[in-house]
Amino acid sequence: MAKCDICGKSLSYGNKISIARSHVSRRSTRTFKANLRRVKAVVNGETKTIHACAKCLRSGKVVRA
């Protein structure tokens, strides 16, 4: 799986809890994927295509080409 080239965000793991039965034993693991976008950005004076997460795009850490 790809990860953000700016902050390094990638997969994270957690628990999937059943809605019908919220008993402690009714849990299984799930994965949360990062909200990644392929973006043309200026890196060291060159235009490159990188993977950037939506948080990095919103905060202005990426200079788009």
C-alpha cells in the first residue's frame, strides 16, 4: 500500500465492533486507509508526481505544479 511522501501516513489498524451485539468478544480487526491523492508537486525545483494525504494538501505542505 502506498503512503504519504510528505508525512509518512499509511495504514492504521483498529477494531470493528458489531452493531447488533456490542459484547466485548464480538470484535475483529480492520484497517483504516489513508486518504491519499496522486498530485503533481514541485520537489527540489522539479515537477514530480507524489502521493500526498488530504491533510497535507489542506495544510499547504505541498506546493502544487
